[in-house]
Amino acid sequence: MSLPVRRRLLLRLTLVPFALLLAQVAFAQSAPSVIGTRAEMTTWSDPLEALGTLSADESVTLSTTVTEIVSEINFQDGEQVDEGQLLIRLEDAEEQAQLRASQSLREERRNASNRATQLQDRNLAARADVEDSQSRLRQAEADIQAIEAQLANYQIEAPFSGRVGFRNISVGALVTPGMDLVTLDKLDVMKLDFSVPEVFLGRLAPGLILNATTAAFPDDIFSGEIATIGTRVDPVTRSIDVRAELDNSDGRLRPGMLMEVIVQQHVRDTIVIPEAAIEPSGDRHFVMLIEQSGGTTRLARREVAIGERRNGEVEILEGLSADELIVVHGLQLARDGQEARLIGIVDDETGIRALLEADR
């Protein structure tokens, strides 16, 4: 082989890797690496935030109307009790004796009334005597009813089903009218009271869904709905009171708890994408679509109309459909109509960092 031929062959062998390197560099410049995400149709709302305080659905502090000694206590602290259950009995021996005496007197007057009626039927007694005996009987029955009503004051029953608090008395203690004996709360449903500025009044309505959180259970969200909206606006704070109801079937919530409230206004289904996928240009906004066809990945710039922004996400009002694939990472090097290398697609299980590390 002649020397010129060898030189040309050697030159070609030297230039081939260099040409391949240049091609790779050119491709890298013309085909940027991008990570995609899909536009999602999700339920959104305009949140209204407030602070509220919990109270029991029903709540009462039980007391007595008489002065007497406690003879019986039929509950333990924190116990769940039923409506009508006897909780506290006061000493009522004297009243019970009066009741028995009145019942005996009623029986005597009933017998006397029956005898008078029989005698009148045989024309052996005047009608006035019969009426007098019947009047005495009615008086005895009225006396019994009065004593029974008085005895009810010596038995303190649960007015509704609920959970009792700490008892403040013991057997043998002397109680007086108005003295606090024990609290009773109905806790299966909780009332949540909060205030909002009057400017939001037109956006509120009974039945509107809300979420609430509390420091006691920071990882949990308690859902409920607005039950009642106040009838008056506070002229000083320019706010209106709102009452919601929260399910508390698990019994974790307690009266007096402070809760952070988020009312879900204008609930709607809308397209949502990461804010990082938005490319602003003046007062206009664009996204970069990823179009895949015939093994080729190509980018296409599209203008969109955005709505609310929230927690790194943006609502898309126009310009995108659900499940369309857009660039979420690598947008700086992406150009309209350009071919691209798709590293991967972000989903609930795989984030951008994981895709980048896997691509190294």
C-alpha cells in the first residue's frame, strides 16, 4: 500500500470518532433532556381560612333543686351514659314515707267513694255524700302526684345520652340548690363555631364542606359542613358567626379545642399542573407539550389561561386537557418544535429527583 493511501486511511480512521463526538454534541444541544408530568383533572375549591372553637352537640351541668344528702352515685368519671339513666339519688326517706301515707289515704277514700256510690244506687245515700267522697278521692290523688313530683327532684337522671365528666361529690355529701354535681356532654357530633369577615357572607351557605385541623392531632383532617350562619354582623369586627358540625364518632375531639378551619368554596373539577411547568411571558403563560410519535419525542409550546395558584400547583382554565404530557423539568433549554429526550414521567410514586438520579 502506497504512503498517500495509508495517510488517507489513517486520517479517515482518526476523523470518524471525532465526527461521532461532534454528532453526539450536536444532538445533545438540539435534543435537551426533559422530565414530563401529566395534566390532572382534580377537585379544587377556593379556601377560606378561620380559627374556631369546638363545643359539644349538647352540654349541661347537672345540679339539684333541693338541699339533701347524697345516698347513691351510679356512674364513674368519664362514663358513657344513656338518656334517662339514674345518675345520683338523694336521701328521700321522709318523702317516701309521705308517699306511702298518701297512697294509703287514697285507698281509704277510694273505698269510701265506692261504698257511697253503692248506697246511692240503692237510694240509701244522698248524692251530695257521693260527690263529697269523690272530691276527697281526687284530693288524695293530687297529693300523691305532688309528692311524686317532689321525689323526682331527689333523683337526678341523664337528660340525654352522653359522656359524664368528673363528679364533684361523694356519697354522704350535703348538696344544695344550684350546686354543680357533674357535667354531661353529647360528643358524637361536635359544633365548631368561628367567625369570617362579612365580605365573604355571599359565598357561604349551609351544607358547604369544610376541613379542620387541631394541634392535638396534627396529621389528621376532620371534615364537616356548615350548619348555620349567624343572623347579625358584628358592627365592631365586621364579621359574622358561623356554626359547623363535625362527626366525632371516634370520640377524639373535645369541647373547647381550638381548630384551624378551611371552608371549601366554589368546589369544582379543574385541570391542575405543577407551577414549575408554567413559562411566563409578560402577562401570558405557556406550557411545553411533549408529543410522542413514531419513536420521536418533540416539544410544542402552547399558551394557557391560568386560574388559582396554590401550594406549588396552578389551575388551568384553558389550553390543556386531562392527561396531556407537559415538561416539568428542563424547561429552560426546551424550544418549540425541538426534539427532546424524555427521561421519565413524574407520578405519585416517582419524583423529579428520583428520575434524575436514575438517569445518571
